[in-house]
Amino acid sequence: MVASADDDLFAVSAAERGRDAAPGAALPPLAVRMRPRTLGEVRGQADVLRPGSPLRRLIEGSGGAAGPLSAIIWGPPGTGKTTLAHLVATAAERRFVELSAVTAGVKDVRAVMDAAARERDMYDRQTVLFLDEIHRFTKAQQDALLPGVENRQVILVAATTENPSFSVIAPLLSRSMLITLGPLSDDEVADVLESAVADERGLAGELTLAPEATSHLVRIAGGDARRALTSLEAAAGVALDEIAPGAETDGPAPITLAHVEQAVAHASVRYDKTGDQHYDVASALIKSMRGSDVDAALHYLARMLEAGEDPRFIARRIVIAASEDVGMADPTALQTSVAAMHAVAQIGMPEARIILAQAVVHNALAPKSNATYLGVNAAIADIRAGRGGAVPAHLRGSGYAGAARLGHGEGYVYAHDEEDGVARQQYLPDDLEGRADYYRPTGRGFEERLTQRWQWLRERIRGS
């Protein structure tokens, strides 16, 4: 069951929070103690909690004549998914059951459904099933939820850090509200920290937080309230350790920037290797190289590597970019990128980061041309539109018996017999002759040097 406002979980004394707590006393983490108990205590998510919104009505117990809908809450860690589920459970004295997709199975889900039916039939009480990390459930396990959600046997509140479009089956999505949470703003995280320092459930005013320490905690939190509170708790421990037992202090002891830096080594990376962030950060890497911002490209490379992304995946994306975005403006970019891909496969991390960085820098700094990319796409578009007739007879294969009788190869001019090695003759099918204009070099990088030869070749081959 969800803890109520007067539960022992929230009635932690100042003495228990300090250095003189009884040996072996088990305190809940600061992030648990500071979990909002009412809507008024929730920080952030103003859009999804506005008056009249579906989630607000669900929390307030006003689901309408049709009854409350289930909800799938999607958002980064530390943005309030579990808190909102608990708030849904407190409305109208609902029964609250919590399962984790990491440990629960179909048997557990069915047991909850059976118990929910008894609660409804015997006590007219709704059951809220909070399923954390629903993306870890298989399709079969998610299918087991459908009957209970369909007939409102339970109010399902499922939480996930991964895009439900990739991780939740369509029938379950169609029967639930999809609620998207965003990271908390810097001001909202700072507000969470200030509340934790002053609140009786938190540090109870026994410590203060220096402004520069607050700024650092906000920065490393990355919009994650839980991470901010965990870091604050660790920094408070460092600050308290510096106070000699029994020593008198002149007011609350400060938590300084040095305490935070000592407690927290570095910020964690918000990233999922199979969902939308995987694609978003990879897209940002490609677009930063295309845009020639070498620092941004290195940032996204580092972000992917620190999150544990497969370096071979990164290498493949770099190879594609070298041809799509750099192309003939700097043909050596493709050579560097292909060499990096092979080297990464042989060497592995952590040294592979250096090789990937070289390829990223080469691509970012190189002049850009997508002329070959546009050229092949234009040629494919013509093929798909039905253009491109028979191969001209003089270009057809003539190395077999009977080819001469068909006229194959007749009139073909062997380019090497020409003085300049280029023969004027038709190469395109009849319906594309004179209209196919696929490759058009830019004036950037090496391609600028190709433009003159490209123009000469067109005139020499086509006479135009």
C-alpha cells in the first residue's frame, strides 16, 4: 500500500537524520522520504497536471461516467512516474499494488487481477496496479494485462523510460492514456533541493546548501530529481563527516561545492540503447558532422560512448555520413571512416574512442557535398517512375553466339581507342537521353576541381 502522510516513512526525526542516529538504524533514502504526497508538492510536469487534464482527473478520482482510464507514463528517470502512480492510488481510497517487470511474470499479473476482482465485488474498491519498467515485459506478458485493462478490473499505471511505440504492444497502448513526462527544469530541480534541505522529512534545516553547490547539483542531475536528491544526500554525508563528534557549530553546517564534488564523481548520461534516445543522439551526431560543428559532434560521440553504445554502430554511422554528406568534396573522408570502422572492430574500447574521434573530426571539418547522394536518389526515382527503356543496342553484350545477328555491340566505340580516352556516343536509354541530369558537383572542396572535367565530359560524350 502507498504510504500515507502520517506513515512512519515520513515521520523521521531530526536526530535519526543526523550523525547520532542509532547504530544500524535503516533510514529510507532521501529521495524516498521526499516523495511528494500531494499534487501541490509535485515539481514540474505542469502540462500533464493542468486542471482538467486526463492525468489530473485520474489522480483526483474524477474519471467520468465511463470510469477511469489506465495510463502509461513515459519519461526519463527521476521525473515523477512512481510518484504520480502513488497519487493515483490515493484517490477514492483505491487499493494499490506495485509490481516490477524485472521480477514479475504472468502468474503475478493474474494473481493481481483475481484479487482486484474480489476487491471490486466484495468492497466496491478499485485496484491500481503500478507496473514499473513495463518495457521489460514480453509481448505475451503484456497480453496478460489486456483483459483486466479492457474491463477496468484494474487501473493500470505503467511506467517506462523507453518510447512506448517501441516497447508496448499496440492493443495495450490503444486502451490507455499515454502521458509523456519531461526532465525537470533547472529551477524545478533547485526547488526540489531547497525543499529537501529545509523539510522535516529531509535534512530538517540541519545543513545549508551553498549557491555554487546547488548549481553543481542541478547541473549533474540533468533534470532528474531523484539523482539530485541522491547526490545531495551523499554530499550531506561528506559535510557531516567533517564535523567532529560533539563539536559545537555556529548554526547549520554548510554543504559546499567541494563536498558535492567529493561525493559525486560525474554526471550520468541519460540514454537508452534501443529506444528514441538511441536514435536521437545518433541523429544529432550525424547532423553535427554535416553542419561542420566539430565540438558538437565530439560531444554526441562522447555521450554515446559513455552510455555504453556499441562503437561498431557508431562507426557504421560515420561511414554513411562520409559518403552521404562529404562525398566527393573530400573522398579521403570515406577512406578514414572505413579504416576507423575496421580498426574499431579489431581494437575495441576504450582505445576505439580515439579512432572514432579522428573519423568524426575528419568528417566534421571536411568540405561538404551531397551531390552523389542526390544523384543516386534521382536515378532511383526515375527507375521507380518507370523511366529507362532498353539498353542501347551498341552497349549490349556481344560475347556470345548469335549476338551479332541481333545487332548487339554494333557501332560501339571503344573508349581507349580515342585519343583522349573518351568516346562520343549514347550511353543512356533513349527515353532518358538528354534529360537525365543526376550528378551535379558542387563548388566545394575537391569537387570544385571536378566541375571543369565534369562539364567537359558531358560536352564530349553528349555533345551538350
